[in-house]
Amino acid sequence: MKLKIRDVEFCYKNGPAVLEDIQMAVGANQMLTILGPNGVGKTTLLKCINGLLKTRKGTILVDGEELRKMNRVEVAKRIGYVPQRADVSQITVFDSVLLGRKPHITWDVSKNDIKITKDVISNLGLSELSLKYINEISGGELQKVQLARALVQEPKVLLLDEPTSSLDLCNQHHMMSTLVDVVKNSDLTAIMTMHDINLALRYSDKFIMLKGGTVFAAGGHEVITPENIEAVYDLPVNVVNFMDRPIIVPL
Amino acid sequence: MDTSKTVDTKNGDTPDYSQYIGKKVMFLTVCAVVLVISVLVALSIGSANLSISEVVDQILNQNGIAWSIRFPRVLVAVVAGAMLAVAGTIMQCILKNPLSEPYTLGLSQAAAFGAAFAIVILDAGNMFSNTKDAVVISNQYAVTLCAFFFSLISTGVVLILTRLTRVSPEAIVLSGVVMGSIFAAARTAIQYFANEIQLASIVYWTFGDLSRITLDNLVLITVVSVPVLIYFIYNRWNYNAIDAGIDTARSLGVNVSRHTIVGMVLSSLVAALIVSLMGVIGFVGLLAPHMVRRVIGSDHRFVIPAAVLVGALILLISDTLARTIISPLVLPVGVITSFLGGPLFLLILIRGYRK
């Protein structure tokens, strides 16, 4: 398994546990979606994985190496993170993506850093925007820039917090298919949080459903049942099949 | 874009990107050239006008008015302007607030309070006139030390409050504004009890003025500034990462809290040193970074050196104007920088509001 999480527990400043008994295992070339209602701890879990939040206990292993024992830079070489919102400044798309090489930079960027950046920008179809300032591009393009920045980190695991939340229908699918391409064609694992269960069903291989700060259900598409969704979201739903795809319909 | 056209196989770079970087380097070069020309012009004009060749001759031979009187003052303007601009640049980045600079964060008010405290309570305020136009505070040493001490206290309190609030940029800015108000109120209280001469000394001190600086002071400022500037340049990628958002920066391996605290301490230290030696010089830390960002963007690889050059240029031009505009009277340079900076401050506010 590329990423293994065992017995992870997190709380804010000796308060009650926000997350407890979190178990997760994801292989290479797989996409896992964390599902659950607002405030259940999805983003908190992502931040625990990449060390932005310090877990109280548990182990987080990437390729068998314990992340909690590594310094920030070592973690950054293994985990890429695409936050839900990023601050935009007057910096070009190219420089913004190049920033992803930060964990690898000692004094200044090397020719190799520039080459990797150029390749990723080209692969994600951002070449035409590369000299535009990021405060002048659209939300969908900015989301791709953030993905590109995380990819030039050359991580083993990619964490994405609501990668499609600010995108229109077309850009949502474009973003997700780009992500699938990247994950399937490189030795990468993606873990994301998402509210749109239908979008997750279409693009994700595995799911974990959080309820009350712990894992309620985990597995493949089979865990997305009306019973589980109702238990987690407190909303009755039906699952219908449309063109051989399960679609969640709230009742 | 057709990538086959853009890939330069020799270095993996894109010609477009090289051109783009080239433009920024060109901007820095132009600023450097303009600064050198401005230095020569500043050395040549004054109560006795010299030609540029006379200036060069006097500087090379280390004699004459250009060398002995104007050169130290011009150097002070260059070093102080550069470092006030860099302090503003770093504060704006780490505090994520475009209006942050030593002046707006209360540091100058604290220094002014320190000066007032020394003048009234420590009785360092006996003024006398040493030439027709200049006024000197009798115990400059005590005034400077007090100004420095209180600006550090202000910064220290802001940082302690910040630690308590887990280093939130908003908390730093607000604490700075509050400390500035407290010190301004305290200075008003001291002024209320001051006699006429002390009051005149306090008012005189708050006019930023480069003529107060001795060569020793200049050496001190430079010795402190150079390592600080090297530290800031070394961390340019960290500042770019912080610009991209705190979570993004941390996920790129940047210790944001450490850079915020160290950046604040170092930029405050340099600004406190300059302000306590020269008096209040506002807006250079605001004006220079914003001018630079409007031209070359926010990439700190270029913004820091450009702010150094433009800050030096602003203070040098302001000082040259201050001593020539109504010659033989010399205006306090703080008046000129505030006249330039005030409208820009308003412009930034209006632009921010429009967004």
C-alpha cells in the first residue's frame, strides 16, 4: 500500500477528539474520496496526513516510512496538497507552479526544476497561460495551477481539499478527468474530500465515509448505499442506475 | 501553445520565460542606473552647485564639499531608504496586509514617544542652534537610545500578543495599530507637561531628518542592515510561498510561524534603528514595495532587490528635494516622503475598496 493510516487521533488543544480511530489504506494509482457532512473532520483529516495539524496518536506511513517522524521539508517531498482556497498575488502561472519545487530548492531553482515545471504545465494544458498573472485567470484555471504546483513537488501522495467546489459543471469534469489521468499515469495516490457524491462515484476508486469523527464505512463503490448515506448525512436517498452508473438521488 | 516552438533544448527553459525574467532583470538594471545618476546629481546640487565631473573628481580624491558633506548624507538616504523599503516589503508579505510598514504598525509612534520621554523626563531636550538653519538636541544619544528602546518594546508587545493568538497576521496588524495609538496618546500626555523648549525639541525630533546621522551611525545601520538584507534575499522563495497562502506554504515545507516572527523581528529592528537615529520617516516602506509590485509583480526574487533600489531612490530624491526646494532652508525629509506617500496610501485604499 502506498499510504497507510493506523489509529490516528486528533484533537484541538487537549479538547475532545475531533478524529479518532482513523484507519485507511490506499494503493498506488488509486483515488480515494473522503465523504461526510460539513464539520465532520474531512479537511482536518487531510491536514493531519500532511502534518499541517499534529495528530495526538497513530501512524501515517507513505511507502512504509513514518511521516510523523519527518521534518516539514521531507514531508513536502512526499505529500502534495491542494487547498480549497489559495491566496492569489501578482505572480505568473509559471512562477506559481515553479513554487512547487520549493522543498527541492536550496539556493535557487535549477534547470531541472524549470524543466519539470514546464512539463507539468504542458501536460495540464496550461502552456498558453504560463506568463499570465494568477490574479487574472479563472477559478477553474487557478484550480489547475494549484494541482500543477502540487505535482511539481513530485509527491507520492496527493491531497485535494474539495478540488471542484468552486468550479462549474464543465470544469468539474475537466478537473477530475485531468486528475484521473495524472493518477493513473504516474506512481501517485490521490486522496480528496468532496461533497458531490455523484462526482466522487464517477471518478474515485475507494471511499471512506466519516461520521462522528471516525470511519463509518470504507471500501469500493459497494459502500455507497442508501443506508450508509442516510446514516452519514441524515438524508434519505435512492440509488438509481443511469447508463450503468449509480446516481444518488435525494428523496 | 506549440511546445516544440517554446522549448529551448539547451537549458530546458522556454524562451518566453527567459524573456520575461530578462524584463525583470532589465527593470532592476534601469533602477540601479537611475540610482547611480541620482546619487551623482544629489552630490552636485546644493548651496554650492558642482558639475558632475567635479563631483566625481572630489569623490575619487576624497576631498571637497561633495565628499565631506554631501556624500555621507547621500549614503544615509540610500541605505535608510533601501532598508525601510525592504522592511515594508517583508512586513506586507508576512502579515498579508498591503498597508503594513514600520510607520503604520506603530513602531514610529513608539520611537517618537521614546524621544519625547528622553527629552522631557530625562531632560535631554535643551535645543540650541549650531548654524543658521539647524537645531540640535543637546543629548542626542539619550534620545536615540530611548526611541530605539521604545520601538523595540512596541514590537516586543506586538509579538507577544501575536504568540498568544497563534501568529495570526491580522492579530499582528491590529496589535501594531493599537500599540501605535497607545504610544501616540502617551506622547500627547508627555507633551502636555513639557515646557516650550522641550515641546519644540519633541516636534523637531518627529520631523525625520537625515542631517542628524553621523558617519558612525551610518556604519552601524549598514552593519545591521547587510546581514538582515542577505537573510531576506535568502528566504525569497519562502516569502513567495507565504504569498500563496499559509496552508500552501506549510505544505511546501515552509515554517510559516518562524518566518513571520523572524521577519517581524528583523524588519522591526532595522526600522527601529533607522527611525530612532533619524526621526519619523513615513511611507517609504509603503511606497517603494507597491511601486515595484505594480511594475514587476509580487515575485520576491525581484521585489526585494527592486524595493532596495526604489526605496533608496525615493529617500534620496525626497532628501535632495528637501534641501533644495526652498534653499537655503532645509525641509525635514519626512514631510516630503509623507507628501508622496499619503496620496499612494489613499490610492491603495480606494483600489482595495473597489475590489
